[in-house]
Amino acid sequence: MKVQFSSLLSSYRIGVGVSLVLLSGISLSNSFASPVYKWEDANGVVHYASSPKSKTAKPAELAPIMRGELRLAQQKFVGCEKHGGVDCRAGADTDGSIVCSDGFKGATNRYRFSCSSPKLDLADVSAPGADGAFSVFLRNSRSVLAKGPTVSVKLGDGSALALVGPKEIEPYGMGEFQWKPEGAQTHVVSEKPDAGQITISCLNCP
């Protein structure tokens, strides 16, 4: 026997002519205000549609599928926060996930996303000295060399200070960036900058 869905489902035929339809976990009869009609033509093909296309069409009896009966698999994401951070130097686990610094291999983060670039975090900011000099300390929290790191501090008048620091920060290393007024520089910082004033970047940072 052949089954054909017309109008409602744009007439799909599969394999031996049997058409199967999945409608978002809800029965057809529950999805539409009008019932679903079923009839068989002269060639033995069974049709389904949202409106009767034949004098012999009758409402189809379809078993309801309730939303509450559907269960979707839930995956719990586990990171390395409680395991000393990510150890990119260990390479990827057999499933492509990261390995943690303490050897834990149950993390779900993907290695290629977590270990393809460095990640610079603000570690500390020193209070300005009498001359307005201060330092910003960055930590590279991944095992990828940070190239060309830069640090700038935005002041209240809209201007920005470009701090001087290392050209690279080693994997899991620290970098100190300094501002010290010299020569014709007139910006003297009297208060310790907060995180919202500091912009961090590097050439191979995401």
C-alpha cells in the first residue's frame, strides 16, 4: 500500500511509497484547528491532507504525541575551573576536549577553541606614585604565547595612555606594563585606574 500526504505536507513519497511525517512532537490532529483527512485513490495510494480532496475522505485517526512525552538529552558542561585551569600543552583528549592542569579529563570544552589562542587577564593594577607612574599586570591564562600585547588606559577627559611593556607574554606568564610621565607628557594619574578604564589586546588574541 502506498501513502501520500498532499496539501498539508506537499506530497512526500519515500522508499516503497510510504511517507512519514514528524511535526515537532505534536500530533497532526492537535496542530491544526481542522482535522487531518485520509482517503485512498483508485491506484491504492493513501492520501493525507488538512482538507478533504475526495468524496471518500474521512478524518484520520492519528495517535497523539504529547510534548510531555518527549525527553531531550541534557549535557552538563564541565570546565577546568576547579582543576587548576586548562593544560593546553597536554594536547587534546581522545574525544577532542581539553585536559586540565591536574590531569582531569572530564571537561567538555573543545581543545581547538580553548587552546588555539592566548587569553590575557588583568591580574593587578598598582596605585600611582608621587610622579603619577603606575603599572598594570597581565596574566596569560593559556599555554599559547601572546604576541604583541598592548595595554591602554582611558582617562576621564577622553584621552588614553599607551603603557609600555613586553613584546610577548609566555604561556601562563605575567607581563608588567608601565606608565611614567616623561618629558613633554602632561598626563599625571593621581588615582588608581579601575578595570573599566583598561583595554587589553594582543596580535593573536581572539
